[in-house]
Amino acid sequence: MNCLSSRLILKPPLYSTLTLNFPSINVPFYSKPISIHQKRKLPANTAITSLVQYPLSGAEEDLVGYVFGKKKATEVAHLIWKRVVQNGDTVIDATCGNGYDTLAMLKMVADESGRGRVYGMDIQGDALKSTSSLLDESVTWKEKELVKLFSICHSRMEEIVPENSPVRLVAFNLGYLPGGDKMITTVSETTQLALEAAKKILIPGGLISLVVYVGHPGGMEELETVEAFASGLSVDNWICCKFQMLNRPLAPVLVLLFKRIWMDSSQRGS
Amino acid sequence: MNCLSSRLILKPPLYSTLTLNFPSINVPFYSKPISIHQKRKLPANTAITSLVQYPLSGAEEDLVGYVFGKKKATEVAHLIWKRVVQNGDTVIDATCGNGYDTLAMLKMVADESGRGRVYGMDIQGDALKSTSSLLDESVTWKEKELVKLFSICHSRMEEIVPENSPVRLVAFNLGYLPGGDKMITTVSETTQLALEAAKKILIPGGLISLVVYVGHPGGMEELETVEAFASGLSVDNWICCKFQMLNRPLAPVLVLLFKRIWMDSSQRGS
């Protein structure tokens, strides 16, 4: 297992060509390769050279600001997205709100190729108008064309994303529309359905990101729904973590669900 | 408030001499200066130029690895410590265990001046022996002299740290000694007392760091004790955050309690 745990492979599109050795980097969660055989019902003699691919970038940025109160949960979320999302990707803003996340995502996927897509949705017309206006102010017409906005519930995301689209990120801001009607909020039932849909369409190496605003009636219940969903995801295939401020009970909670990439030796670079 | 929120002051020893402008950096939790007057019972005309001092370093490192499963909670903790601890500081390893944290801390405080001190404690003699052996193997005799080891409960830390020592870090690993007797664990009652002691002796700008191993009987109760303690700390004076893996219920939980630095205009640099 040592030989495995000392190897990390760069993220796509460098999948199959580049392998780095980081002998000092600890790769947790891989201490029991036999359990992978068992859980995946693989023949005992299958070479478990399967490895998670970590999004590595040359110079790493920072989440430390969160600890020291410099960065908000949403800013931390954006930093993480940047590690995962690439030009040309398909991503989903499950709750457009005022459009700041949609805009941030667009900047991450847009490039010359015009392949990138942002599918945005919100049940409130005002949210979509705000998002559209923000995009008008901030990006070119050509870039805005990459964003597709839909006035539907996020639980129906599968209906709007073309089949076989490689969705790299599904982002949620759970709660109410800032500046809007605080009585209109996301709710546990549809959030649960939306999470199940997101899980289904996300590609390995993708991320489900949730900023959960708990300061409204039903907010805590919704957080519990998210936590229960995350707790049920397989450790083999998902890394699920939660960042929370302990002495600010109404501060938003950040939940990140990262879908691992497994590769067998035939896919690995040398 | 804009003028305040756009200014950050570098950490000691640069306190009083250097002020930087970061117009784009968001400084949360400071949107209501008047409440600071009220809560601190300051005269209404006191210039609230008080600001938290953030440990800034030139090139920031990373916690992102935690999200992607690259880094363990203990490694994340060490990264955070490095942002806080400086050469010459006094720091406390409240649970020496096998000494890895003690060693890491020593490397952070040791310098030519010989002012740095690491006060280490553990109720188990074997833990102190392991720590001492690790230091023998890893550091010079002169460096080891900066470490003071005590066979006492961490709830009594105030007894061993000289009065008026500026304690910058108190670190806990809560649970049992790895490789030792798993029946001997830290317990909620003394951990509570130790946290209160740590709170008392920590200087502003200092950090209480806890890696809570919950995979033993009593582990969850101890985590609850830590969370309750953190939840009770004033938002004005403490930033308290928790990092947790949601689909690995027995994975260690990282809790970081950062004591803010407030300064009035007389202390600020120009």
C-alpha cells in the first residue's frame, strides 16, 4: 500500500500521462486495500492500482482565511470550485439567487472553445432576472450565451442538463434569496431530491458544494437533510466534509461532497 | 466601517509599525462597530480602530488538501499552527502522546535566541518517554532544552507554565495514546477544565487547537464538551470553527479556537 499512497496523479486532462511521486504526502483512507476488493466485489487477484485523483495545481491557494475570519463560507466555496472546475466544463448552479455564483462559475468554464456550460435554475423569477442582469453587466454577450437559465425547482435538474453531459460541479446555496421574500426558501424535501439528482449526474472528480444558511425557519432541518445525505455516501467513492463556525450558530455551514476518481492500472500513466 | 474593513494589520512583531491596505479583502463579523462600543462598554466617542490582526504570510499555503482527502486533520492543524506560532513563542502540547506535535511545535518556536518554550504534558509516563525519545532522535540537545515535559493532567497546565508567559498555542489531541492502553483516555471533565485554563493563559492572537478522536467510548461525549465550550466563547473575541468528515463518523474532528487581537488607535501603526 505504501507504493500507492506515495503516488498522486494529476487531474484531467493530465489523467493518463502524468504521475507524480510525493513520498511525504499522506493519503488517508487507503489503509485497507482489501476492503476495496470486498466492497467492490472484485476478484482477490485484481491489482488495486486504483487511485483517487486529486485536483493539484502548481501553487496552492488557501482556506486558512476561513479559520482566521478573513474569508466567508461562500469565498471558501469559490476557492474550492477553482480546484475542480476547468475551462469547457459543464456546471450547475442549483440556486441562482442573485447570480454571483452563476457568474463565478461562468468565469471558470468559459474559454475560446465555447464548450463550457452553466445551467442555472431558481424557482423565483426575480432571482433569474437578477442573475441575468448581473451577467449583462459583467460578461460579454458571447460568454453569456454559455449560461442557460431555467425557472424550475433544482430537484428537476436532470430535465434540463443534456444527457451524458459531464457535470463537474453542482452548487447550492440553501435558504432564501438575499433581498427577496424570506418566506420563499429551499426546503428539505426538494433539496433531498436535488442532491440525489446531482449525485447521479456528477462525473467522478466532480464536486457537490453546499452553502447552507441555517438562520431561517427550517434551515436547521435542511442542514440535517444535507448531513444525512452526505453521511450515507460511500467512503470509497466520496469525500464529504463540513466546515462550521461553532460560536456563530446562524452562520452558513459549508458542506463539500467530492466524488473520487478511481482508475485501474490500464488507465494509469506510468 | 468601510475604512476599517479595508485595513488589515500584520501580526506581531510587526504590530505597531506596519499597516496594509487590502481594499478587496472581506472582513466579516465587523459590520456593526456600534455593538462593539456597547458590548465593551466603551465611551461612544472611542475611535473603534480596533481590528483583528490576521496572521498573514507572504505566500499562503493550503487547507484545500483536507477537502480532497490529501491531508489529515493533524496535518491541517500543523499548517494552521504555522500561521500563528512564531520563533521565541511559548506553546503548550496538552497531550504529548507520541511526541509528534511536541516536535512540530519545537521546530516552530526554536531559534537562535533560545527564548521559545514548549510545555508538554501527559498523564502517561510512556507518552513522555516516547516524546523524549523522539526529540532525542530529531533535534539537537540545545533545542531539546527548550521543551519542558511534565507528568500531569492537562487540566493543571497553569501550574507549570510560568506566570505572564505569552502562550500563543495550546494544542490537544483528545482520545487515547496511539499504540498505548486504549482504556486510558482523556475525559470530558478534565478536558473542560483544561480548556478553561487554556482560555485563561492564551494571549490574543493565539490558538487553541483540538484534534478530537471520537472512535473510542466517551469520544463523542468529549466532542460535545469541546463544542459546548467553543459555542460559549464570545463572537467578538473568538473565531471558533470545526472541520469534520461527514461520511466517516469515526474520523477525527478538528476544532480551532482563534483568539482575536483587538487594538485601539493608540496601539495601531500609522
